Amino acid sequence: METQLLADLATDLPDGVRLQRAATTIRKAFACDAVGLLMLDSNDTLHLVAASGLAHEALGRRFVVGQHPRFATILSRRDPTWFDPGSVLPDPYDGLLDDRKGSPLPVHDCLGLPLFHQDRPWGIMTLDALTTGTFDETARHRLRQLGLILQAAVRVSNLERETRQLRQLGTSQQGIERIGEASEILGHSEAIQSLLHELDLVADSELPILLLGETGVGKELFARRLHRHSRRSQRPMIQVNCAALPESLAESELFGHVKGAFSGATSDRPGRFEAAQGGTLFLDEVGELPLSLQAKLLRVLQNGEIQRLGTDQSIKTDVRIIAATNRDLKANTQAGLFRADLYHRLSVYPIPIPPLRERDRDIQILAGHFLEFNRARLGLRGVRLSYAAEQALQQYPWPGNVRELEHVISRAALKMLSRGASRDQVLTIEADLLDLDILPPAAPADRPVTAAPPETAADDAATPALADIPPLRTAVDACQRQAIAQALAAAQGNWAQAAKALGLDASNLHKLAKRLGMKKNHGNLFA
């Protein structure tokens, strides 16, 4: 087994994949029901970086060590810790094992091992078996030996990460993140991983960035990641919500004012540009800026200097601009609602952020994160989703994106308590508590809808053939395939023109076509 584990960890694959393979190998070797590898971040919080036998939602959870005595006990020791089946310490995995989803764990064996890097705690490994007696003294000794192999892999992964970052940053003074460092941006989907890779590459440049995405996708989180990975990470990042700026005070907020500039200006006051000096200025909802202020902002970006309201004295600025909007700024420029010259200044590098409905693999992970947050906030022993609730989350189109998902989970947890649920039990959220309006899908484009004969129409309406109704995702995918195929045919295979006709960014169209199975690596369509 040690040979197989070494092979898993030596494979030239991303760190997450290597650790996932290792977790699967360890689970098989110990014939147990679940294995988890959890990393400790700077906030004394553990999060799963790999798991086998645990529900998918567990990957989104964050376990504050102080709130979980079993994890705290494991971290306090150097050797493996075995928990007696009769232990009264609550198990963080209650209701999270795949074959017992939503149910409290019965009496079982639990074994944990701390992992160290440079003599500091890196995280822990946990093993759970529903059969008592699985982890005897021999098993504990084997786990201790495997821990040494895992720690060596962690050390190598950290060195590889540091080497990549130093090569990328050159002489920059940016700090090095540990491998697996917890990020507030959660997701394993191809769409989100591709986006994070693009963000990290462009972060080190000084180019202005325009984040494009629907309401609720988390544009602020992506802006903060850009700043954190930039050369300006040691300087401030100042956020401005352009939608909340009163037009009468907007100029003062951005550029500052001097005493006496207007009624109520009793002293000099710097603006947001000065506060962000040397760092990053994040203009959220930039599409809401009034045209009068757009002209003044453009002059600042062109000249690299500002003037406080009430004075002619110029102040040099050194800030990087990151802007974000949920509007179609290109269309707004054509409609005269947004200055074209300012749009081109802000969108030197546009980055579309995918909506949650295009990140279906991430929905359960994000739900798990919000479930754990509400468990801690409400003082619950545990809160989980039923299988029906999980299916409802997957089928819902999420017009409000990640923010809406957060509100749905929080509301459902509160409803359970309002209906008399006990905080001392592992609570299971059923689908009806989510209050999701899931509409039946339309017929797919390749299935023409024909009118029923008059004598049977009423019967068919009363008893629809459920077996013939496709899942909503299937119907939506079929509709998207047809629209893309029609646009490409009209554009004679020109992807850029097809994207323009569909109202999409060209890179987004390529990604969507690839996900729908319409695009091979060399870019051709296939049936």
C-alpha cells in the first residue's frame, strides 16, 4: 500500500488530484468508510482538500477548530488519536458519509493523525469506519508511517508552489501562499478553475481589469483575489460602490475636497483615489456612474492625477483600476448611456465571470459551505441536505447566483428552527424548505410540439407523460446547441461574428460550446 501511495503522490498532476488519489488509496488500504485530508489555515480553520467516502458538499465546509473538539484533540498530539466508539465528543462528519447522507453516525471507529510542515501543523488526516474494531494498534502504526509519506508530499508541493510563484513574480515582495491555502472562492468546476488560472496570470500585470458578470456571482471576491496576487498586495485595496454614490457627493468621494469647497466642508478630506495610493481601486457597479462623473474619471485615468474639489492643485496618483459591472457596457455605449472612451480605458482586459448555472459541480460545495456557516451561527449540532433537496438545488437555474444560494440555505435553516427542530440533533433540510420555484422544462428544440387532436387534448393536459419530459438542464443545453449552430451557420463558421450575434464574449462562446460537446480541441464542430 505504501508503494501505491508513493505512486499517487509522485504523479505529475495538480496537487488536489494527487491528494484525492491518496485519500482513495488510504481508504481502500484500511477498508474504512471515509478518509479526509484537511488543511489548517491562518484562522485556525480546517477545510477538506481531498476526501473519499464523504458527501460532495463536505468539500465546501470550513471547520473552526475551536468548535470541533475531535479536530482540536487530533491537532494537539503528534501521534495518531483513536476515539473510543463511546466517545461523547460530537463528530464533525455526522450526516456527511456518502451511505448515511443526512443521518447521524452510529457508534463507529474514528482515527486521526496530525500532519506537519516545517514543524508547524499543516492539517490532519481522518479515517472513519462504521465497523467498530477496524483501527487496532497495527492500523495506528501503519497510519503513523503513512503520515510521514504524506508530510513529505506536502513539503514537495509547497516547494513547487513557491518556485512557481517566485518565477512568476520575479523580485516582487509578495508573500508566498502555502499549498492548499484556503480561498474564499470555492469551486472545482472547469469553468471556475479556468477562471482562477486566468486571474492569477493577469494579476501580476498592471492592466486595468473589467469584471463582467450577473448580480450575485461574487465579483468583489474575484477583485480581491486579483489584488492579493498582484505586486500591490501589500498596499490597500479601496472599494467604491458606484451605484451607492449620490451624484452630488460622488466627485468629493472619489477625488476628495478642501475646506470650504461646499457647504459642510469644514476640513480637507482625501478621496478614494488618495486612500488607494500605491494599491488598487475597485470600482464596483461602474456602469451606474452618471455621465458627468464619467468624464471626470476619464481625465484622471488619462492624466494620472486628480484635483480635490475646491482647488486647482494636482495630485499624482498611482493606483491600479479594477472595475466590475452586471450591465452590458458595450451596448450601453451604443445607447449613449456610457462613454465609449471610458469603456475602452476600463476594459483593457475584460474577464467574464460564469453564472452559477454554468458551475453545476460547485453548487453542492457552495451549499456545504453555507450549511456549515449556519450550523455555527445558529449553534446547531449539524445541518445537512436531503437527497431531494440536493436535486432541487441542481435543477434550479439560480438567477441570483451564489448570493441567492446563500440566502436560500440560511432561510431554510431558520425555518427548521421556527418549526420546532432541536439544536441538539443533526437536522436535515428537505426540498420543500428551500422554496425554489422549479419550472417544468420546455420541449427540446429537436422535438417539435404538435397539437393534440381535440378529443384527446383534455386528457393529455390532465395526465402528461412524465417519462417524456427531459430534465431542465437537458432542454436548456439542447436550446443552446441549436442557437450556437444557427449563429455559426449564419456567420459561415466565424466564431467571433457568431459570438457577437449571440451577445456573448467570444471566449465565453468557445467555453460554452466545449461544455456542450460541440467543440473539439482543434475548434471544429462535431455532431
